[in-house]
Amino acid sequence: MAKRVVIVGGGIIGIACAHYLSRAGYEVTVVDRDRIGGGCSHGNCGHICASHVLPLNEPANLLAALRSLVDPRAPFRVRPQWRPALLRWFWEFSRRCNHRHALSAGSAMQSILGASILEYEALFEAREFEAQWQPIGLLYVLRSRRGMQRFAAQDAMLRDTFGIAATRLEGGELPEFDAALRPGLAGGFLYEGDAFLRPDALTRNWTRRLVSRGVRFEENRGVQGIESTAGKITRLLTDAGDVTADHYVFASGAWSKAMAAKLGCSVPIEPGKGYSITTTRPRTCPRHAMLFAEHRVGATPFNDGFRLGSMMEFSGFDATIPSRRIRQLIESARHYLHEPAGEEVLETWCGWRPMTWDSLPVIGMVPGLANGVLATGHHMLGMTMAPATGRLVAEIVAEKPTHIDPTPFSPARFS
């Protein structure tokens, strides 16, 4: 009889874990407090960024967070609040804003990002499901000469330290490269090893594929408590009855701090709120996924729409979508695109990214519990890191050699 695994969390990380555990022969059930494929897995820009190895821990981001206390329009914003946990989070974040941490975290990130790209390529080559996969790179577009110079320095560091090289495009080349871009921009950098897809298509079609293989998905089933005996989880207490299994995987995203408290361990995750707007395709729609680095806005063309997304707000679980934030996305994109959005708005959205203070995900055994695994803290790159995370979790559960070194992602680093 196959051993049973229950996965708590039906976002892209939980779905990926279900895929690899099911493939390894486990009987898998996924439970979620809301709907499968919701939360931050639904409305993000769908960028699959193998090039995004550098951590968020940068002195410039720390200064931006401090300035944002008095600037409600800041794309990287901390809402004024007095919460000891958030103050501790930023203290630990600031301690890691140095070159040594950038190299250490970047090396770990490169391993999991590179592994995920290979997994995605295998999944789409095998036609496991359809998700508008476009492996044609990610274009960083710079508006000013100063921005171009700063990004060129970062690109040189990526090339020299991590072997990640971009193709540089001067301003005059951009409109020919992609007709949606306005003339007069300073230039751009194309990371050809990156890709993009439609996130909601990925979660929907991957889930359908797993259901056909026998994986069970249960929505609106929140975990109220966790029972354990002699160092092993014995049951989950949910609002739809108790659940038992041989192994338990916790992929709870931005809600992982509360889940970790039920598990008796520390996972210092803060919710980083982001926004997006999805419209019909503009008449002159970009061909490529883009990041407008100076305004911190991403743009993604879909077969059936167009999305702008951005912002990093530390404001708790505030679910409001201020119209000024959506206007800010469009106004920022207007600096770069002939048409910053399509005529019809299909959706406005917000979601919470699970942010760790060292910019690394949390993947590994729950401290003190022999049959529990954590898979969370993927910050802005959950869509990118999902396949490698799912494979790594399956290897950990099966006690098999892992395809990448899991040590940098261990939950034990917070103990």
C-alpha cells in the first residue's frame, strides 16, 4: 500500500510538491484554506527567472524601505506600524545587506533556479500540461543613462561572479527588437536563459493533470491545529475534520509563520504585498516579458491578455486594492510602452509573497518532527523555484540523495 502524504497549501509550491511526490509513488492529498492555485500563484507576472540570483538584501533596498515610511507611492514600501516581529525582520534583513551575503545567497539561489529551469523544460517537452510557456528570455529595460550604467555594473557582476551573461541592447535598438517599446529609452539587457508563462494557466492545467493521476485537492479546508507524539505528527485538525498521513508537507506561503507556530518552530516570514492588473492585449503588445527596473514594474504578454505587476508592501494581510496603486502600474509602464495597457480591464489583483529575511526559501525537515517538511519562503520567485522545490521535497520525504544541496534552505537556520 502506498504511503500517504498530505500537503498543506495549494499554491504553485504545493502543486509542484504534489507532482513529484505522486510521481515517486506516494498517495497525495492537497488541502488549502482557500482555493487551489489562488493567492500569490494566481496574479503574478509569470516570469521564470534563472538570472535572478541576487538577494533582495541590498543597502539600496533598505534605504528605499526607510524612505517609504513617508511616501505612500513608493514601489518598495513599509507601512508605518509597531510590530516587534517586523522590526526584528528588518533588523535581520539589514544585517545581511553586504557583499558576503550576496555571494553566499546568490550561489544557493543559482543552484535551485537553474535546476528549476531544467525541470520546466522537461515538463513542457513531455507535454505534461499547457501554460503558454515562452522560453525566449526576459528583457530589462532602462529609461535613463544613469539607470543603464547602474544596471550594467550589476550585469557585469552577474557575468563575472555567476557566469550569467545578458545581451546588451542600446536605446536605438529597442524599438526594432520589440515594436511595443517607445523610442528614446536608454537601453536594455536580455537574459536569454529566462522564460515566461501564464501563472493561472499553469496552476489550473497542472492541477487537472494531477487529478487525472489520482491526486486529491480539497479547497476551503484550513488547518486549525496539529497533533504530534514522540517527535512525529499524528494528525491535522482541520475545519472539515481530522486528516492523517505518513508524511506532511507545509507549503503555506505567506501564512507560514502561523503554521510554524502550530508546529512549534520558528519561520520568520513576512507577507510582501504585490499588485497586478490584467487587461486585453494592447494593439501594439510586447512580444517579450519585460522588467522596467527603474520603476520596479513587470510586464507580460499572454496569448489572451496582458499583465502589469509590481510593488512590495509590508502592510500585513491588507486585502484592499487602492486604485492609485493600479494607476501607478499603468503610469510607470507609460514611460516605456506605446500602449501601457489594453482597452478592457479583465482583473485587478493583490497577493502576498512569503518573504524571508535572508531572501532564501525554507525547504527541509520541520525541526523536531521526523515526518514533517517545510516548503515556503520563496519570496518573489515561487513560480520560478516551484519545480526544483517539488523535486527536492520528494527526495527529502523519500530519504533519497537530493539533486541540489538543501543545506542553505534548511529551516534549522532560524533555530
